[in-house]
Amino acid sequence: MKVAIPVPLTKCAYDDPATRHAFERARRGVLINLLLRAGVWLALLVVAKVVETDSQLVEGTAAFLLVPAAFLLVGPAKAVRWMGLVQGVLKSFPWQRCDVVRRQDAKVGGGTGVQLGLGGRGDSGSGSGEPDWTPVMAARTWRRRTRWSSELEDGAWFAGDPEQGGVIAHPGGHGLMTLRPQGALGAPTSRSGERSPYATKS
């Protein structure tokens, strides 16, 4: 049986050592990727502008590759911006445990449509064991296409505002994804598939 990782009792999610380690490791990977691609682009620029040969084949090839190489910087640049957004949330809100339901009937602008159940199982809130369900949100990373991890539906951590969105992660603070409220088709459903009394906002 899988042992549940307890939610850290810190003032904000970023104060948790495991979360901070997972975040910094992910950010280092993004920065290294960006620096490597920027280095390749700068090398092509130097070759195109500085190096001179009789045939000019090398300079011409480098100049031709400058434009497609520049497009390779877009992804890492978006990732750096996204990591900054995640860090801002982690430094502003504490982790809380949540239930996650994937809403395949939801129309979201990007990412995966989900609903979070907060305050159930006596974790917080009323402690009645029945969670309060958020509006439908779009869960995503910086990538255009985000692969959804079904393991999040076995229990996840959430930091943010239930109405405005935030960050969701696997217990332990890794596998970070941002959440943004979205309009959706159909009535909200609970984890068991029953209608939830929590109304979504358009």
C-alpha cells in the first residue's frame, strides 16, 4: 500500500525543503536548456558576421540557420517565464491536500480540464469528509501540449486560490502544473461521478 506523504505545515509551499529542491532542479534544467540554445545561436551569429572564407559557404550557412535557431529559443524562454509564475504562487500560498477529477467534457483554452476537491477527509475546512469542489480549471505546464498524469487523481497538493487558480503537484512537490479557471460544458461532478453542488462560474 502506498503511504501518503503528509502536507508540509509551512507558511508557504516554497518553504518546504522537498518542494524547493524539486522546483530548483526543474528551473536549473530550464535555464541550462535556454543557455545552451542561446550559445548555439550566438555561435552562428559570430560565424555569419565575423568569419570570412573565400567561398563564403560557411558564413552563408550560418546566416541561413540564424532564423530557425532563434525559434529554438522560444520554448525555453516560455519555460523560464512559466517557472517565475510558479515560484510566485509557491512563495505566496501553503500546500493543501486536494482530490482531483479530470473533466474530459470540459472545454478549456489549453491543458487538461480538472476540478479540485478541497477540505475533504477532515484535512481542513468543515472536516465533514465531503470536499468543496472548485470551478473547472485548466491544468498545464509551459508546453503547448501537456501530458496529464493520472497519478494526480490519487491525491495531489494544491497551492493557490480555489477561485483564481494556482499550482498543483504530486505529493512531495514535484510534477508542477499551473491551474487557471475555465468555463466548461456540463455540471460539475464529484470524484465518484455524481453531480457536485459546487457551481462553476462562466
